[in-house]
Amino acid sequence: MNTTDDMEVLAASVQRGDRRATARAITIIESTREEHRDMADALLRMLLPESGASIRVGVSGVPGVGKSTFIETFGLHIIAQGHRVAVLAVDPSSKISGGSILGDKTRMEVLGRDPAAFIRPTPAGGTLGGVARRTREAMIVCEAAGYDVVIVETVGVGQSETAVKDLTDLFMLLLLPAGGDELQGMKKGIVELADIILVNKADGELVGAAQHAVSDYRNALHFLRPSTPNWTVPVETCSALTGAGVAEAWDMVKTFQGGMSADGALGARRAEQARTWLWNEVGDTLMSSLKADGKIREIASTLEDQVAQGIITPSMAAQRMVRKFLGSG
């Protein structure tokens, strides 16, 4: 596929809800090959008018909290309510192969087999925040394909919470049944970003600990500014294993979405996200152009060595590169 006609055929297949076409479209969009960028841009121009109607939910939490298990149970419940669900699961990347190493699609086998679901595991590829560079564009494809709930799962490390907040309408944070010292050790910023907090694994012997943790987190929230104005962040228990609390979690999402849509806050949030997306793309595009520039390649190795040896500072080297790139030095 390499012509505008081919992209029109692919776009039409995506809009019919063809899962293979949806996967192929995202593959083109994620490609780093220069010739695929024009194809991706053409495809996105066709699909963009058909996007934007979904509920965009970000899910994050520390490794081991059970994000994938929760998303599977959550997704199946949402589908039972008559929706179509897309999951963009951003996995850590192997620094050796660059490939995804967690295999979320394998870990969501039941959801993956449901014809109303689409799961796309994507290696983060070292992108800051654990969200792949093209996740935003993959969301457009999924929405154009008729998935009215898009869930973005991040790796739950570093700046992933901030990154997913810039992608989605609602940020759901999963926590482990822990309180006391563990609560004190939590990063304040993570909790401040959350619109819904769920203490997962509230089953078996951990029910009591989970309920205690909910009480601790609720108390802690009294001292934090809510992420979304006019919204009180709910903190509840759930169990991805038994399904307890999952239906209630979906009700919270619908309540949040309804309130945001009614007062215009949703449109304002998405507009601000689009502006952020624009400047992120400007930065990424400039960086790619700089690295591909022949003049920069000639001096890059020398400057890297000088920085490594402490001869010049990274900021000095960067200024020399930029001046060279702009033709002013």
C-alpha cells in the first residue's frame, strides 16, 4: 500500500470496523520509515473527522497492581453494556531488541477474543512517560473504527501518569492495598493527577487492608487540589479477580464524562491537549530533522566525545549543533 487510493481503501475498511484494517492502519502510523509518514498523514486526514466521539480513559499504577487484569474485567463489563472497547497497552521496551516485553495482548486473552474489543500492545520505545509517540494518532484510528471507549494503559513508571493525563479525558489510578508508611511514600503528584482512585486486589485476606487503604487515601485527598475542578475524586475498592467494584467504576466514569460534557470542560480539556500535542510534535520533528542533517552528523561525534570528556558542557554542545543546523554557526 503506497498510494492515496490505497489509503482511501484502508480508511474505508477502518470505518467499517475491520479489526485487521485498524491494526494495519496503526502499524503504518507507528512506522518510523520516512515513506510511511506521508501515507500516515493521508490516512489520518481521512479518519480525523470520524474521531472524537469516544470516552478516553487512562489507566496507570505501579507494576504489580494488576492493571491488565483490571482492564480485561473492566473492558468485558463495558462491552456487556453495549459498547465497543479499544485498549492501547503501552509496554516497556527491550533496550536490546526494542520490542514489547510484557505482552498485554497475551495477558488479556478473553477480552482479545471478543469481537467488540481491539487490543494493541505497543512498545514504548524509550519514549519519555511510557506512552508511545503515536498513541494519540492510534486513538484517532480506534475512534474512527467505532470504538466508543478507548483505554490507554501505561507502564506506570516515570512520567507516565503525566503523559496519559495529556491523552485522555479521565485518569484512573490503581493502587495496592497498603496504607501508613506506604501512603507516606507515595508521590504526591501522582495522586493529584487522578480523577478516580481504585484500590485493587480487594479480595481474600486483603479485603481489610484494602478498606483501610481507602480510608487513608480519602483522608490524604483532603489536603490535595483535585485534578478536575468541581469534581470530588472518588476512592473505592475493587477486585479485578472477582469483579467486585468494576461496575461501580464504570458508573464513576460515566458520571465524570457526563459532568465534563455538560459544562464544556471536556471540550476545553481536549483543546488544550491538542495544543500540547502540537508542540510535542514540533519538538519531535525538529529533533528527527536535526539528527538526519548531514552537517550535524559531521560534528555530532566530536561534540559527544568532548562532552563525555568534560571539555565542554552539554548546553554548549547543544548550542553549537543548533547554530550549525540553522546555518548561523
